[in-house]
Amino acid sequence: MLMRITWGKIQDGRWDEYVALWQKSAAEAHGAKGLGGRWLLRDRDSNNAGYSISLWETGEDLEAYVANQQGRPVNADMVACFTGQYVTTICDVCATDPAS
């Protein structure tokens, strides 16, 4: 299992626009092979910063999804909301706590 985590800062006044674009992207991704869930989180200490997290069964599923998303207008619109500060990290899930 893998998690794809993107951290970034959104331009002043564009958070609501970014949320709407993220939700549109999430709706389009619904049912993607291997996708276990998606979350958008807003940093409580830095109002314009946040995280987008997705859970994937395999690296192949994630790679296929990313390749399919290249060039999609909603993704370009989302990137345009960033200040230029964003980074994506792929992590192996090493342990889980099912009681959480």
C-alpha cells in the first residue's frame, strides 16, 4: 500500500477555488483502479497551506492514474492555484491502526 502526499501553498484568496477543483478531480477519479481514498487537509497554522493525500493498493495503480491525469484541464487549473511552492511524495504504508 502507498500514500501519495502533496503539500503546497495556495495563492491568497484562492483556497475555495482550489477546494472546488480538488473535489472535481476527486469525483473524476472515483473508481480508479487501486484508489483506496482521498483527503484534502488545510493547515491550521498556515491558512494558505494544505495537503492532498491519496491511498493506493499498488505502485502500478498509482503510476497508471498519474499517467492518465497528465494534461487534464482540472489539474492545470489546480496547479495554477499554487504559489509555486508544492511537493509530492510517495510513501510506503508500513503500519496501520485499524482502531483509528
